[in-house]
Amino acid sequence: MDLAIIYELRANDVSEEHIELIMNRVKNRLTEENIDKELVKLGYPKIFTVDYDEYDNYDFDDDYSPSHKGNYEEID
């Protein structure tokens, strides 16, 4: 078994029962994608992979500018 994978699963609050189940299911095809598929089937979020298509749903504004730029009163 890959101890680093088990450590990550434990660190992300996956139950010991589910860790054992996942590792048994993917033992002959141990990849990050397969582990995440099993996590999702059990109701957990993905841990090892990122679905970049989901980021298309967000509108990021890279042109951030403060609304009160330089509008300060001088105090005598």
C-alpha cells in the first residue's frame, strides 16, 4: 500500500473503513484519478485531482482596482 496516499486520505477526514474500501477497489489500478473517482462515489470531494472545467463557471476579475484610489482629504 502507498502510505502517502493513506496519509492524505486520513488528513482529509476519510474514514478508516472507506480508506480500506477504496484501497481494495483500486489496488490493481492505483492512480490519483481512480482514488478520486472512488472518493466521489462515497460522497467525498476529490483530493488528488482538479477538474479544471469547473473553473470555467467562475468569472475572475484580474483588473482589480480600488474604488477610492487617491481620494483623501488633507488635514491641516
